[in-house]
Amino acid sequence: MREEFLYWYPFDLRVSAKELVPNHLSFCVFHHAALFPPEHWPKGIGVNGMLMIEGKQMHKSKGNFVTMKNAIDNYGADATRCALLIGAEAMDDPDWRNESAKDLKVKFEALETFVSKNY
């Protein structure tokens, strides 16, 4: 067991949703600080937010979700990346907007057409 422990600890990164900070992530820090020496503490802890869809929290049960595959199939990888970047301002949760993705897809297609005709 000791060999297994030394192999797996410390873990590199523990990531969880922001609403779990008061329990999961806090207890992870508290337990490791209380039970283990510093060399076995986590190397990093990350917190992610909720993805919003058209201004509402995304939930599979509500049916308002966009899969990465569908987004890429519909808008392309570049437009999907840019739409996610545009939707993630400051510390707010990222807000996916279909209209932004559609607009970006059109702009990328126009750029591709321009480049292919002129070069």
C-alpha cells in the first residue's frame, strides 16, 4: 500500500465546480493539510463555473445543452472556440450564444474564401 500511495501522491490537480468549493474542495484541502506532510498535498486546485446557454444555466435535464461534437459539426472548431471565448467575459460564467457561433462561422468562411481566391 505504501508503494501505491507514494506513486499516486501528491495528485497534480483537483478540479470541481464553483458551487462545490464549500464542501468538496475545502475538505480536500483540510484533510490533506491535517493528515499528510506538505510534500503530499495537492499540487493544484481548480474551480470551474457553469456553462450558460442563451443566458440560462445548462442542464441536461432541461434539454438546453450543446455538446462539443454538435457545436463543431454545426459551426466548425474555430467558430466554436471563438464563441466560447467571446462568451467568457471577466469572472462570469461562460454564456454560449448560437447567434455568435453562426456569425463567427460566416466570418471564418468568408475569410477562407478570400484567402483561397487571392493566394
